[in-house]
Amino acid sequence: MTWIKPSFLWMMYRCGWGSKDGQETVLAVEITREGFEWALRHACLSHYARGLHENRAAWRQELKRAPTRVQWDPERDLRLRPLPYRSLQLGLSGEAARRYADEWTVTIRDVTPLAHEVHALVSGGDLDSAARLLPRESSYTGQDELIAHLRG
């Protein structure tokens, strides 16, 4: 399973600002919108949600079939504390992982130095300067039908 984490700060939480063992390199991977939307259309929630799934057995069957899965994790602030809203994490396997590698990827950039620079500013208490360095992120809007089956 390969995971797409569209949030820079959530990724920093996950990899410890590029300092966790085996996670010392942080890459920013740009993919096509078409690929991202394909992944959403073919996704299943990573957990059972009453009212969204008919029952646990139906959810398990959907999870086995789906080449992508979604989990919603708390977004993070500059100090990596959880915020009261969630960010999407998109897991890719099988056909989705192949398409990601062969068709959807536009660019790959090493953002490890950026992660370290932002972390140093946060550690030094300069949150304003750190915030100015964050990659521009925006909410994914206008495609509610693509994620309606993923709200759990």
C-alpha cells in the first residue's frame, strides 16, 4: 500500500519532520487531478461506518475489491498538534498504485530541506516565518459526489 498524504503538516507529523528512522527523505509528489479523482471514485473507507455501509460484511467485501482506501486523520498545526478537522489520506494498491507510478505522477521533488527549515523555525518559536514557508494548500471543493461515499 502506497499512501498519498495531501497535507504537508500531516506528513510532517507522520515522518517527524523527516527525522524518523526510515523516513529521513520527504518527497512532494505532484499527480494529475484526473488520477486523484480516479482514486477517489474507486476508494473505500478504511474503516466501517454505520449508516454508510450496509453492514460490516459488505464493507469488508468493498475493502477487498477497492484499489484505493481513504482514512480521515486530524489535520495538524505547526507544532503538529491535532486540529478539530480532518485531512484525507489516500491509500493505493494494485491497479491504483500502478497508475500512480506510471500515469498520474507529474513531478517529484525532494522537500527534505524545507521540512528541516520549517522545523527549525518552529523549534525556535518563529511560527510566522515557518508558516510563510509552508506549501500552499487548498481544500478540495466542487466534487462532493466524488467523496460522498467516503464521509464516515
